[in-house]
Amino acid sequence: MRSPVCLAGARACPPEDVGGIGGYEDFLQAIGDPHHPENKEFLEWIGGEFDARSFDVDEVNEILREMT
């Protein structure tokens, strides 16, 4: 059985249940500003850190292999 393969990409996908495009924008703003009222809550929710610029093609391909 053949699996799909990711050749390249950019940026991390939004976390599950972040609230769509607007929610993701709010999330990024909050975690990027230590003085934002929701900063601590969002960082706890996401597990302590989130790098929106990260992308790992090998990780994506491993997920795709596991799905097939």
C-alpha cells in the first residue's frame, strides 16, 4: 500500500479546538505577550510552549504513514 508523502511545508498547524482562524490569531497574540490576560491559561492549555514557525516534514510523514 502506498502512502501520501509530504515534500515540504511551513509553520505549525493550529492546535485542535483553538477556535478557527480568529481563535488561532487570538491564541498566537496571547502566547506571544507575557502581559496578555490569557497568556498563562493558553500556555497551560497547550502544554507550556508552542512555536508557530516550526515544521517537521519527517514528523508529518510519520503521521501520514501511521494513517494508512
